Amino acid sequence: MDDDFDTDEGKPVKTARTKSSSSSSCKFNDAKQKASVSESRMCHQCQKSDRTVVHCRNRNCCKRFCVPCIRRWYPQMSKEEIAESCPYCRGNCNCKACLRRKDVNTVSGVPQNEDEKIQHLKHLLRALYPFLEQFNHEQQLEMEMEAKSKGLLLPDVEVVQIDCSKYERIYCNNCKTSIIDFHRSCPNCSYDLCLTCCREIQSSDICLESSPVRPKYLWRAMKNGAIPCSPEDNDGCGYEYLELKCIFPQNWISKLREKVKRLIKVHGLEGMPTVPARCNSCFKSLDEIDSINDKLRQAAAREGSSDNYLYCPSASDVKCGDLEHFQGHWIKGEPVIVRDALELTSGLSWEPMVMWRAMRELTYHGSKHLNVKAIDCLDWCEVEINIHQFFKGYSEGRAHRDSWPEMLKLKDWPPSNLFEQRLPRHGMEFISALPYKEYTHPRSGFLNLATKLPEESLKPDLGPKTYIAYGFAEELLRGDSVTKLHCDMSDAVNILTHTEEVTFTSQHLTKIETLKQKYAAEDLRNSLEKETGEMINSEEGNAIIVRENVVKSPHDFDMKSELYATSTKFQIGKKDWKAENVGDVKKFNTVFSIGHTSTEEVQQQDAGCISHPVDSVNMHIGQEFAEGGAVWDIFRRQDVCKLEEYLRKHCREFRHLHCSQVDQVFHPIHDQVFYLNSYHKRKLKEEFEFHHLPIYAFEGPVTGVEPWTFIQNLGEAVFIPAGCPHQVRNLKSCIKVALDFVSPENIQECIRLTNEFRTLPSSHKANEDRLGVCILIACITLDLYIYIYIYIYIYIYVCMYMYMYV
């Protein structure tokens, strides 16, 4: 492996060109040049001339590749294939010079058909108009409040327009979100307040965050609705009145709304089209799924649900025109999986060493420049590691001193803002692999709202971004290579570009199994300690459960499907009940004693809730898992509230920083500290099923919370709608490349998430990404209005008249 770093390419061979006045002289020189080229044995890849080479037989190519380089860098190609058409001719040469070649990518997300453009423009207009309506309504409410506070009539209110450069963005000093147009500002200290904060203060008091040097402060509006400036210790000055100001002309939004409204009425675009509950292309009948349809993949088993199957076309299907079918699923907030996304690309290698050769700088000297930052998934602490050693562990595996697998995730390598600059060929390869480029192309996606921003405006960082991490097929329960539960602020597409399976010896696997039992015992002790501290005396009508000789791990980690014997006694009123769950019993000699309770665990349950024994989860990953690279769990938007409730209730059953229990939760999803393993996913589903909750809580059939769970195979692109919490676990060492985009169908969800983020504490780590998100939302809301007015309004009318009269 060290040869990768010791071998540098030399300079390209320079061929002297001479001018000759006679044609015979030219022919002689050409023949001489071809002869010298044919005699050369220098490898195009490594620039060495002392090895056996394979010549490319293409007429216009004179490249050669040595046998060692073919074996090392192109193992999937034979010598005959190289001779027929070399990697340079195929466009997937991964020598350093070719990797850094910045060719122009001709792939575009703009439809070539004018009719398609018009349909897309109508789709944009229809989707964005409700947001424009809402935005105008909020400004009108603030105008009315201003008229009331000053004792004026609404037409007499004048809002001062501030001087703001197009390169400048204004942010609310209180919640740190972007200010789009109307806002309140202090004339004394320039403290700015967004309309959302204004409404919160006017409707109720805001309690400002306390600090070691400042107690909590109630910020309230005056009786006439006027808002004073924030106190001095909160970046304000305490001035008595914040003035209403605007960035654009006072009536600009309302006038734009009227124009867009007329446009929508003329073309009959009122309201979004109705979305059928079931896709006609995916269902053979009203309730019967087309099971033989190879474009569907089962990802859930919810009773009475029509979305258990996800749309899963191939890249060739997408290329042949499948956008409308995609939109039908996308508008319902369903993920989409596209198979074989890499098959339509040039075949450039995504091997880690190939990426490193493209990245490294020859000007760097010393080992310190080869160090990178990574995250250890066991304790979620940052570590520094030599890039050689990281990639060696990617292929061969790494372990802690006690033999526990070491799962590392490379942190921000390469930086997302430098991805296409440092890896230009890989950037082009990724863009060419993107399905539905109308939505995903980062520069010309016709339906990607993030591309509608003026060139001079501030751009959010939407990627591409690489995720390089180790993986392990079995659930370790501690230290799994995971991306913890989170929710992206925009839509995203994630392509699995490379996988590497690490083989562990049987002796090593035995040590891992022993450690899993040890960790499970620790979790059991912690669980018992917690629950014995919450024991409550029985009262008539309540149910008390006493579990005797409990040896079942709260994680059910056994890999061999061995069930644990449990005996449960419980009392409802004056009647005794007993439930047993005995399978292939695995005996434990360890007895835990906590206080005077020994192994008895006492809990209180509602009298209307009957306890049902639960079988153990078989943690063994089947063959279908072994063939994939990563397992995804994506939750539906409508299940978010239940998911948050579950995580708050069971937070102490999870571990995060320093492998310690999670004790504090600001936001169960945005904290990014939870990963639901198989045990918790099963428990989540059961807790919200009908028979686990009081009867009066339901008006109809209720199914438990269950995510879409599926395996991402090599070359598959996963589309994640904004607002869908999701988590990922690597089954192998993986390289994934992801890109964010903003679709018109989910713009309202982006705004909802922005409002959620603004309520987080200022010290919350999620605030690190808030700046980019707020710029994105602000740019979309303003610059898209300009886009709608100037481009859509004029373009549609011109096109309509052309089609009517030509």
C-alpha cells in the first residue's frame, strides 16, 4: 500500500513539433513520431518505463498501461479489454493527471423540450404560490399592528426601507434566523427582530435564556403592541420602541402576489393537484400490490397501510422518462430508491486510494499533513489518525485493545465546499450518476429551487459531501458504525459508491460475543437500578408487575436466536395472572442483587393495559443484509410526534458521548444522540399499537410506529424527503456521496424545520448549520419571487401565445 504514496507521476511526455514546407517532410516526421511512440514503454498511469505494458489499439490513442498498474488500479478489467479500449479512452482513467483534469460537464438538469419546461414552470408556480400568500399575510398582520400602536389608519402606515446590499444578509438578533423583508429594528443600537419573534412577544412573553451572569428575563410588549428593545445583557439597549422596517419596497410583496394570483387564475393553476392514496402504476387493484413489479421494494409491514412498498426504479428507467411517476411518490413524502445509478457513468473508480491520489498535494512535506480527523463510534469522540492507517482499517479492519471492533467515521473529508475543486473528476462522475437531474443537479436543476439564486447572492453549502466509514454486519449495540437519528433541513439524495467487506477471524468473533454479553450485563444492571428507584406501592385497581429471575438483556443481543426464560407475575385488582416465555433456554450463573430486591423488578401499569410477553429479537443478519452496504431506517412525517415521545421516555436506555447514558434531551431528533437498534424499533412499534394503549385513546384502527427499513446496495441512490427523520448503519466499510436539494413539493417542510431550529438553545450544536439553512430559505423566498415574476410570468405568456398563433 505504501507504493501508492511513494510513486509519483512524472511530467507528461513532450513531443517536439516542427514545421516543414514539404508534404514529404511532414509524412516523414509523422511516421518517425509514431515509431517513437510505439517503441516507448512508459506507463500512462505510473510514468515508469521498466515494466511490461499493454498498448491501446484505438486509432487515435497512444496510451500504455503496465501490468502492475492494471492489476492494482483496474482489477475489474482484463489485459484484452485494456488493449481494446484503455481506461483513458473509456473516460475512467484514475491516474493523478486525469483525476485532476477539470473538464466541462455537459450533463444538465434543464429539459430540452419546450413543452416540458412550461409544465415544470407551472408546477413551480402552483407549489410556491401558497407560500407567497402566507408571507404576504404575515406582513399585513404586522402592518395592522403598526397602525394600532401608532393610532393610524392602515393606508397611512409608512414602512422605512433600509439600505441593504444584495451581498448582505440580515439576521434576527434573538433567534439567529434570516430576516427576509419586514422586521423591527432599534433606532438606537440597530438590534433587529424578525416577524416571528415579534408575534411571539406580542402574543405572550418571551423568557430569554439565562446565563451564569444573567438571570432569566421576561420580554413583553407594551399595551398598545409596541415592542421595546432587548436588554443590554442580551445584545440590546433597552430602548422603548422598535421601528418597523423593510428590505424591499413597502408594497413589493403584495403587488407581486396580485400579479402571480392573476397568472394562476388565467392558467387554472389554483391548488395543488389531488394525490391518490395509492399509485395506479404500483397497484393492480384498489388494495392489491403488484408483487411482481420489479420497481417496488417492501420496506415495512404496517397493517392496513398502502405505503409499505417503496418505489425503486432502475437508472435506465429514469433515463427513459419516469419523472411523473417519481413525483407521484415524492409529493406524498415517500423515499425513493434508484437502482444501478453508477451503471450509466464512465466507471471511474471510487476506491479510497484513488480518491486519496486525487486529493493529496505534492507540496506537503511531513506526516502531519497526512493526519485527518475521525469520529470513534464507541464514545463519539474526535480522534486524529494518519490517512494511511484509516484507509488500511477501511479494508482490513481495526480493533480496540480489548478486541472490540473500532468503528471510525472520517469527518468532513474532503470538505464539502472543496469537493468539486479537489476531486473534479469524481464530482463530474457523481453528477452524471444523479437520477432525476431536474431536481438534483446542483447548478442547472430546473426544479431545484436552490439553483434559482442570482450568481452574486450568497450560496448555501448543499454538497456534494462524502461519508466514509467502517462497518460491521452484526449489530454491536455499542459502537455501531451509524449515522444517528436526525432530520435534514432540505431534501437529499445519497449514493453508495463503494463498499469493502472486512473479514474477522472466528477467534476474534468469539471475543466480540463475550464482550457483548459483558456489556449487556452492564446495561441490565443500569436498567434495574433505574427501575427499582421508581417502584410505587400498589393500590386497588392498579396493576403491579413483578418479574422473577429476569435474565433477558434489554437489548436481546443473542446472535444464535437463543431465547431467554422469563416468568412474569402481575396483579390486576384482586386477580393474579402469570405469563411465561420459555424458549431454548440459555442459562446464566450471574445473579444481580440491588438493595433488598434481588432480581425482582417492580413496575406500575394502568389497569386497562395487559402485559404481553415479547419474543427475543434475532440479531443475526441474514444473507440479504450481507449483500448490501448499509441499512436505512426512514420514519414517516406523521410519526414524528410519537417518535419524539418514545425517545424522551426511554432516553436513559441510550448511550452517546463517552459511551454514557443520555441524561438530557433538548430535541429528540435534532440532538442527533439516538440510534434505534432492532430492540428499540420493535419496542417503539409495540408501544403505540392498539393493545398497548388505553381504549379511549383511539377512534379507529391504530398501527405501531414503524420506519421504512431497507438495504442500500452498491450503486443505489436513496432519495430522502425533507422532514423525514432517518438513521443509517453500515454493514460494510462504505463510501457514500450525498447532495442536498430543495424541491417545490417540500418547501413548506423546510420552513417548518427552520422554525423548529430557531426554538433550540443558542448553544445547541444544531445551530452550526442554521446559518446555511437560513440563507437558503431567505434566498428562495425572495429571489424566487423575482424569478417567478420575471421568468415564469413572461416566459409562460410568450410560450402560450406562440403555441396559440403559430
